[in-house]
Amino acid sequence: MADITITWSPADGRGDWTFAPGGDLDTGDDLATAILLSLFTDRPALKDDVIPDGTADRRGWWGDRELGSRLWLLERAKQTTETLHRARDYIAEALQWLVDDGVVARFDIEAAWLRRSTLGARITAFRSDGRTVALSYSWAWGA
């Protein structure tokens, strides 16, 4: 099913709608949109998570406590192997609802430092019908 295409901009740290020639909104893969929203919507921090800005703001959307990821908690983390493991775990947590709802059978997730100050993730979604969707994202790191 087609959905409005959202394109992620690592430099701006946000997604935006994409326009087709002629000015109409471009359409694309609804799974890609669901993954993008799952990763880049702030999921509320758990009670024992350390908030990077030192406040008590757990963020997240009040209407759904399970939407999004906790990747925002890594904003000030050092570029270490431990941070990569946490990023991978947060990505898996954010995408789990797609497995639980039967949208995909499973995900393969890789996280890596692409260069200084840039975290990358490659996500392969294995649909229940055997098709795969491979997506790559990167984040400018503010550590």
C-alpha cells in the first residue's frame, strides 16, 4: 500500500514529506514510513533512564506510550561500542511492534559509527510473504 513518502535528513535531524514533480505529495512504501516514524519519534524514557539534558522531561507522546524510540537518550553519549549496542537495542525496541502486529516476520539491525559524529543504522525488514526491505539511516551525533 502506498503512503506519503517521508525522507529523513541527517543534517537537519528531521523527516519531511517529499513532493513529486508537479507539486503533489510523493507516495511510497508504508513499511518504510512506519519504520521512520518508529525510529525518529521520541518514546518516553523509562523511570531508570538518565535524561541527557539533566531535566526530568521523559519526552514521548502522551497518547501512546509505546510509539517511537529511545535513541534520543543517546544525544550526549560518547562514541563507544557500548553506545552502538544501546542504539541497536533501542532500534530493536522501537520496531518490535511491527513484529508483534505481524507486519514483518523479523528485522536484521546493524549499527555502526560511519565517521566522526555520525551514527548509522542498516535495517532489513523481512516481510511475512518473503519480501525484504532494506533501509539505511544516519544521525549527526552531538556527543
